[in-house]
Amino acid sequence: MNPFRKSIRLLTLDAFGTLYTPRELIGYQYVNVARRHGLEGIQQYAADVEERFREGEHRAWPGPASRSSLADRIKWLTEVIRSTLTPFLNQSASLPNGLVPDLLRHFSSSSGYNLYADVLPFFQELRNARKRSDSANLLSSLRVGIISNSDDRVSSILTSLGLRVGPRRYGVSAETSDTDGRDGDDIDFVALSYDVGVEKPDRKIFDAARDLGAMGSDLEPGECLHVGDDLIKDVQAAEAAGWRSLKVDRSRGKEDRIW
């Protein structure tokens, strides 16, 4: 049987770049938060701060294979912030005590990000469709998840942006993993590189998401659909895992809709 003739029982979506995007360039947000803490004159370096952030983010991160403790993750994020901003301070200046925690909060919520315009309408339509109880409604049993190359801030960001995110995460606890979702959740689970230990395009993160979506039942790869904005990490990676895929183009002036 052709696996792509099967009904879709699991829908997963990428998060950053597919569902949400920074409100403005990260460097400009760093500068704006820094100014609230009394660091004046730094705004002229916003573009340079952006570049330093990108360099520091990739250089300092220990990688998904070394799942760090919460303390280690905060230490890494703190080092990224310090290495990003320190070169632009006056020689006698230092980072204010409250700046790092403020930036961590900022980029863990809607303060730092916007949903794309079609996301809330999409999930509202999906809520309505999943509630219908007629026997012909194939969406009533659809599971919805997130697959993201990120840490555990994804859930808090999506929640603060107005989506209902269930507690299920890969490898967090047996009790949580066995939970059959909660009524009214838009997203039943999240599969994060931080938890799984690998990043897309590695097949293991798609297998982990399928295990979460199966919830003890048989779920074949051909019954899974992944939606994302990256050709290699989302589309080709999903297809290599035997899934169906859909690419959305979120580039400026050319935004696709996810529904």
C-alpha cells in the first residue's frame, strides 16, 4: 500500500520561523532592553550587536547531544548575553545586575516574538474541527506537536503568544509522557532538540515526535505530516524519516499561509 494514501494522524510544526518570528532584529531588542537598564549610547551599535549575538550563540552552545541542566543552560545563555554586549560598553562600564535576567525573560515570552498572522486563525479552525464528533471527522483524533531545534523556552513562548500547549515533552517523565493530552490544548506535545539530544535534520527527533504522538498506539511514518520553513531541516528531513512534508515560505513579502 502507498503510505501517502493513508490519513494524517499526526501533524507537527516547526516553531521559530514557521509559527513565530522576532518582533524586530535580536540586536535591536538587546539594545532596547539594555537602555532600560541605563546603558546609553549602545543603540548606535545595534547591527553589530546582532552579528555578535549570532556568533556567540553558535560558539558557546555545547550542542544538543549534551543535554544540560537548567543551571548550565542559564549559564550558557548568560555567557551569550555577556559576550554579545560587553564589547560595546565603555571601558569603565559593566553589565547591570538585572540586565541578564531581564533579557532571559524577554526572549522566553511574547515580549521578544510575534506570531505570523495566519497562526491563530489556523489553530482556531483546527480547534473547531477537532471538536466535531461526527464519525466522518478524521481530525477529531489528530495529534498536534512541535519539532524544534531549541530549548524548553519554546512552550513558554507559544503559551504567551496565545496558544494552549500541553505538558508532554520527550524524556521529561513517565507520568507526563503517558498522559493522553488535555482537552482544549492546541499543541499536544513538544519534541525539542534540547530534550531529544539531536537536531533536525537527524531522523531521531522525528522518531521521538512520532513516539510522543502515538501515545501507545501504532502510528506509521506515512500517517505523519511535518510543516516547516526550512527545505533541509524540515522538508527533506521529514521525508527521509518516511513522513509527509509541507514547506511554508515566510520570507519577507512572500509569506505562505499554513492553512
